Amino acid sequence: MTLRLKKQSKIIGWDDGPFEKNQLDPAPLVGVVTRGGGQVDGVIKTEIEVDGMDSTKQMITRINSSKHKQELSLIMTDGITFAGFNVLDIHQVSQRTGLPVLAVTRKKVNYEEIKRALTNLPEFHERWGLIQKAGEINSIPVQGKKLNYQATKLSQETVEKAVSISSTSSVIPEPLRLAHMIASALVTGES
């Protein structure tokens, strides 16, 4: 897929709010629509189960039913796990929304630790399969630091451009930074 990103291309960034281990109440999952790394055009909220299996369905549903859908160029996520180990199927999200997905993280992923933790949860094989299916973790330099990513339908050159356009305040792209702040405020009252 050839994605022609411009400075004002609309990007939706998703992040979850804080939660407690074994929390029974759902955790917020927030999407923020920005023009590149600038103006905010919208906010979308849904809820997902802590250590559940519904992040993929919820994200697809909220994007496809959003008034912003037709204007979006790219979906960004803060990694591929939300609310603990509610693992996002980035390929299914991309396929069902028709948009490329870019999952980014600053932390290096330790697959052995993740696999060990997943053995304590139901649907271990499905969760582990989704993590493997997400593909290789690559990295790019951003403002003198390293940002790790997994992507669907995007070349490294396009990933670099997307991150460059949207990282206006920090190493983390602005749609993700804002989604994190809003999701945190929904839980704690501030960010």
C-alpha cells in the first residue's frame, strides 16, 4: 500500500488508561484524531476488559462507526497490548478498517517475559499467536532516541515520515501522547 502522508493527514492514536491487575471494571481505550501532530479533530472512547480479548473488536467497531473514518489516513497504537494482555490483532484491524496500522513503543519488548505472563491467562495460544502474528519489531531513530514499531501495509520510509509528521512535542507521536493523557484523566481525574 502506498500511503501519501502530508503534514495535515489525519491520524488516530489509541492508548488505554491505568488499571489494576484483576480489575473487574473495564478499562478505557481512547482514540485521538489529529491532523499530523497538530490540531485535534476528535476523541473516541470505548471500554475493554482487563486481560480480555476484545480490544480488536472494540477498535474496529469504533473506527468504522466514527464520523472521522473517511478522513483517516493511519491508525497508531501504543504497542499491541492494552489493559494488561488484551492483545490487538493489528492485521485484522487494518483489514477490517481499510487503514494501515502502526504500533509503536519506546520500551524493548522481552518476548520470553511476555510468554511467561501469558501462561497465567486463559486463551494463552490465541494471545501468543496474535503477538507472533504482529510481526518483527523494527526501530527508527526519533529525536536522538529509538522508537520500536510493528506495522501493517507500511514501508519503513512511510513509518519514518508518519512519526516525523506526528512527533511534535516528544519522541512519542502526538496522537498517542494525547490519547494516553485523556485515558489517564478518565481514570484518575487528571493527567
